Amino acid sequence: MNIKYYEEIFPYIIVDDMYDEQQLEYIWEELNFLCYDEKLEPDPDKTGSAYDKDGKYLKRNKCIWLDKVYSDRKYSNILTFNRKLFAENMKIFKAHSSWFFKYFQCTSDTTLLSYYENGDYYEPHYDTAMCTALTWFYKKPKAFVGGDITLSTDSTSVKIKCKNNRTLIFPSIILHSVDQINMDEENMDIKKGRFCMTQFLDFK
């Protein structure tokens, strides 16, 4: 893992190579198993989408709540390996200089798997959690453009590139958005889009 800490605008963490090659192999087995139209939910109302003041949903993608699929996380490769985020008494978090991460505690987390293909996006929104961790996966060579995430305030923003096996961790109250995905028709419907594993972290 390659961990970098940032605090010039707001605190966030980027972890590259979050999972090793064997873990990635097992994760991809599950991603391939789950990425079918009859399993992924396209209705934003059923996957907890943010919406604007007029009630318009802000995202277009397909999702599945893994905690609803598996009653015991040991049967899921993804839900087993994503415990890595909390290893060594949350060392990844506590090494940050920000008070938010240094003293952050997590007693509850849920995992949402999202899949983006051509035309999919997520407009600026906040998450209803204390902390959000996003991990991106895609098949190489990369078959799409877009899918980068922007963290923003009223006065400034920072764009973070969507990179395979990269994890981004940030306070959920930071406004964030996902650039629209664009890909050639020949690469659609064959699982060559952008996968995002979102871990919503809370203290309850």
C-alpha cells in the first residue's frame, strides 16, 4: 500500500494499491459474479441516492448493497477483504495529522457496490455518514474516460483521478461528484466499466 495524506483544503487520504494481487483476484471473482442486470439495481430510489431540492435524483448508475446480499460477511470476498481499511487499530486513519481522522472511531459500516458505464455519473452531493471510503476497480486496459471524483467547497475544489485499486477516504460532509463516464459501444455490457466500492463509516 502507498498512503498519502492531504489537508491543504480539507482532510482526505489516498491509498494506492490498497489490495494485493491475490486479494484483487478474489475481489474480481465476486465483481464478475455480481455484475449482471438482474443483480444490480438501476433505480436510485432503492439504493439510497442523494437528490436535489426538487426531488430529482443526482446519480445514474447501478448498485447493490452487499450487506443485504450476505447475512454473514465471511461468504463475501469483498466484505472480508475490506476489513483491511480498519487494520492495526485504524492505523490508516490515525496517522493523519487532522483531528478528524486522528480521533475518528468507527463502530458501524455498510458497503455499496456501484457500477458505471457510458453516460453514468453522480452530481455533487453529501453522504449521510461520518466518513466515506471509495475504492475503484476496472479491467485493464482501461476502457472508459471520466469517472474522476471532485471534492469541493464553496470556493475551491480538488479533482482526484479514478485509478484501479485506489482508495479515497474523506469526511462525508464534503461535497463530492463523479464525472460522467464515456466509453465505446464495443466495450459496453461486458463488465469493462467503472466499479466503485463505497464504505460508509459511522460511530453509533
